[in-house]
Amino acid sequence: MRSNYDETPRADAWRGASGGAYSEARNGARRERRQRGEASLRVFRAVSLFVVLAAVWLLWSGHYTGLLLTLGALSCALVVYIAHRMDVIDHEGHPIHLTVRAVFFWPWLLKEIIKANFDIARVIVSRKMPINPTVIQVKATQETELGQVVYANSITLTPGTVTIDIDKDIMSVHALTLGAAEGLKSGEMDRRVTNMEDHPARHHRPPARGTGGPQE
């Protein structure tokens, strides 16, 4: 008869092997679900990109004959295929996750652009020409490169300010007037861009880093 001393190590080894197999199977199931989710997301992005391209083509074309519609659809499909092969249909190349929040951001930005246009026009036509060109540094609170690009370009789109450099989370901005500089230092635009920015955990997004070049 075998003693308990002989059986215990075998039982422990069996339990350890069973536990390891269960853990491996669970991890494998998680990886499979994640891969299926990523595949579905890639398909959704490709389809949405095709829809956007088709809509833009229809708006710019103005011709809706059968031949032109067919050629337009083939052109859009070719662009989507090339973009897919280049692996650029991601959350930065096609940021559809910002669509809903951008609906609220762009009207505000348009209002700021109109206000800045009037302010700069008033400065230009003023006899004293009260300009005070200066370079200021503002902190960007966005967590992704996409968010920083949106912020930098929003600054440049607003008359009187131009983003000239980005170093990690610090942006160097040329401001034409003190009012433009103070308005940027208030942080309102930064806060709105950060609120629009999305941080989905499932996206494999690179951390924001300095580009070292000007934003057009």
C-alpha cells in the first residue's frame, strides 16, 4: 500500500497542471475575443471610411449618372483597400470616435474664429496699430498625438495665433496681440479639446510626444 507521502506530491502536481491549463485556456479565450473585437472594429472603420469618401465624392461631383456613380464607388473602394493594406485606418487616421463630441466642439471653434477675425481686423484698421507680437508657451493636457494635433491646429486656425513648435506637452505659440495671448492662456480651448478627446482602453494608441516641428 502506498503512503500518503507518495500520493501528496502527485496530487499537488496534478492540481498545479490543471490550474495552469485552465488559466491558459482562459487567457486564450480572452485573446480570441479581443482579436474578434479588433477585427470587427477594423471592418467597421473600413466601411465608415468608404461611406465618408462616397459622401464627399457625391457632394463634389454633382453628376449622378450610372457610369460616374460606378466609377466613384470603385475609386472609393480602391482607396479603402490601399489604406487597409497600409494599415492607416486606425483611431488617428480615421477618428470616427470623435464624431459625436466634434459636433459640439466645431461650432464653438467656428465662433472663436469669427470673433478673432473681427478682433484682428479692428487692430489692423486702427490708426495706432496696437499689436504686440510675442511667443508664449502653453501646456497641452491632451493624452494622445491626435488630441495634440487637434489643439495645435485649432490654435493656428484662430486668427492672431500660430502654433510654431511642440515639445512633449508644451506648445510654443506666436501671438499677434496681448488679447490673443491672454485668451489662449485662459485654457478654454485646451479644456474643450481635451473633453472632445476620447480615451478608449481597447485602442492601442501611442502616447503623445513632441514632434519638434511647426503645425500648418
